[in-house]
Amino acid sequence: MQIGFIGAGKMAEAIIAALVQTELCDPWEIMACDKSEERRDIMAKTYQVAVTDNIAGTISTSDVIVLAVKPQDLGDLLKAHKKLFMKKHLVVSIAAGKTLAVLRKALGTQPRLIRVMPNLALMVQEGMSVYCAAKNATDEDKHLVAQIFGSAGSVLELSEKRFDAVTALSGSGPAFFAYYLQAMIDGAVALGMPADAARLLAEQTLIGTGIYLQNTGRNIEEFIQAVTSPKGTTAAGLAVLSKSSVAKNIAKTLAAAATRSAELSQA
């Protein structure tokens, strides 16, 4: 199986790194295509994969094609190379906002299509990737995509109608969590804690809480109650949160991001 990446930016690099490091693919099975000589050099030297700036050659020699270019560049690229996409091709797009319908119109009826919404945590192999498949994609195609993106984190299949919410939660979510994290750090600094110590405590607490909840599957509300002693410190802090508009504002934040995702999909 030959996998060709059209675009070798940071997200593509994260996927390639995971594929090579987990030995899901041998380096010689991967082609990284990018117009930037600097990016090609990085991919070749770091991961020993084949590199090129020849899009047509990458398409013709690949079985699986990962579209990893900027969304605004995708239309012209596909229009220029439409005739090269054949029935043998599984095309996997990580271009934000580009629906299966848009991809199908640009590529024609022959290639099998799967759309994936990954997030930035792919770069540390803790990504969250959600995919949806076109009708002509096979179970084997979906299994392969789950393997590829699962090598760099967790994977979930959802219907495409959920993708605006997916974009808001796991796509934009890292920025929202980081915003809250910075507020926690700033609050600790205001209490006299050194900034570097505050960051370490806040980051590790976030990581540990997420891993604990994921590994145990524990009910989140029960977890909160378990951490909260009557009349204790956690109870004092939660009393402030419960009286605030934090929960409503988080819901509004996700709604705004989902609305914008829907607007971009129509552009």
C-alpha cells in the first residue's frame, strides 16, 4: 500500500510520524508532496520517507491519498488534477470545512472518499480524529483510516451532520481548554505562586484529570462530588462556579464555533 500526502505541513507530519513510529507503514510506502523545499527536506531527513513536489506523480503512484493542504488551496488543486483520480484511489481529506459533497463534485464519481476532522494533539500522538465516509467507501477503507489516525490518538466515526459540533468541540476545543488553563495559571500567580510552577501544576492537573476520567469511564458528576468534601476547599470554589455564567458561556462558545463551521462549509 502506497500512501501519498498532498501537503506536508504540521498536521501531515504528525500523521506521518505516527505511521512510521508505530510501524504501521514503512517509510518507503509513504510519499510526502509539498511545494516547499524546506518541508520536503524535513520530511526526508526526519522520517526517511520519499518526497516530491510533483502532485500528479504522487496521485498516480499512490493507493491512498491524504489531502492535507489549506482549504482555500484545495479547489484549484483538485480541479487541475481531477482526471488523475481513479477508482483505485481512497482519498482522505483533512481540509477543514470541505464536505463530502464538495469533494465529490471536485473529484468525480470514481475515488472513494473519507473526510476526517483531526485536532492539533495529533502532533504528540494524543489527537482526536472524527471521520465520515462517502457511500462508496468500504468497511476496509474505514478500518484503514481508523488505523492511520488511531496511530496518533483516538478515532471516532460520526455522521457528517455532526461535523460542525465536532469542529467546535475537538477541532477548536484545544484553544478553549488552553484559554481556561491560562486563566487557572493566572489565578494561581495572583495568589503568589511562581508562573512556571503554576503552569506545571495546572497542566498536569488537566492531563491527570482527563486520563483518569477516560481510563475509568467514571461519571463526571460523581467524580466532582468525590473530589468535593463538605465545606472544604473544592466546595468553596465550586460555589463560585455554580453561581457564575461559566457553563452557559462555554455552551455559547461551542455554539458560536459550530455556527462558523457551518458558514465556512457553505463558502
